[in-house]
Amino acid sequence: MILINLLPHREAARKRRREAFYGTLGAAAILGVLIAGLGYLWFEAQISAQRSTNGFLQAEIKKLEVEIKEISTLQEEMPRCARASRRSKTCRATATCPCTCSMNWSGNCPMACT
């Protein structure tokens, strides 16, 4: 019987399989790091966009708060203006000179009455 030594062949095949395994493992690790990096960049972009939107909304909210404050002051002035308007109407109906009426509630006459 002829004896053939196959051990060097088996050892070389095992070495090729081990190198292929480590190469695949390294490629998978690099691909994993690449995917994780892309995911990180995507999340950072989303966070940045959200912060930008939040900044815009906060600026608009401040503008609206100023407008609301102006509206509330106008609403506080409305009854006073309505009373002044009613006084002016009644004064015009009863007075012969508009200055006489305005002097009664404002204290000064802007024009001379003749």
C-alpha cells in the first residue's frame, strides 16, 4: 500500500480558511464601524435640524408674546377709549364750542374758540 502524507495539504487548507475567516471578520468590523458612523452622522443632522427648528419657534413665540402683551394693553385701554368717545359724543351734542367740552376732561384746548 502506498502511504501519502496529506497533513501539509490539510494544514495549508486550514490556514487558508483561517485567513479567509479573519479577513471576513475584519471586513465585517469595518462595515459595522462605517454603518455606526453613518448612523451617528444622520442622528446628529436630525438633532441639528430640530435645534434649528426649536430656535425658530422660540423666536416666533417671543414675537407672539410681545403681540399678546400689546393686545392686552389695548384691551385695557378699550373701556377708557369707549368712555372718552361717549363723553365726546355727548359733549358735541350739548356744547356750542368743541374746546369747551375738551377743556372739561383734558384740561387744555388745542385750538382757539371764537
